Amino acid sequence: MRGVERGESYTITRNGTPIGRLIPLRRRTYVPREQVTAAFATSATVDPDRLRADLDAAAEQDPFDRDW
């Protein structure tokens, strides 16, 4: 268990056959709300209508076309 705490992973075997892995859990890093808000404050705004039009043009599909 100390190895897992240090970030090590282990393969669990039964009669020499691998049956599982023991891996450390990913630790979540807390980011304060103010820091996240500041990071997005200078980002570009998204025009939802333009985004939809761009996605529709890229996908070249009609969601109402039932001939598939």
C-alpha cells in the first residue's frame, strides 16, 4: 500500500495469470473559483448560432434525413 501511495502500480495475478491492477487514485486538485473566473475572463466569447452553423457545415449531415 505504501508503494501505491507513492504512485506505483501493481499487477495482481492468480496462478501467474494477470487478473487486475492496483493503481493509485487520481488526486483532484482544488482550484479556487476566483482563479477559474480570472482565467476565463479574457477568453473569447462563443456565438452559439455561429458554432452550430460551423458544426453543421463540418458534419455535412441532416439530422432529419432518415434514409440511412
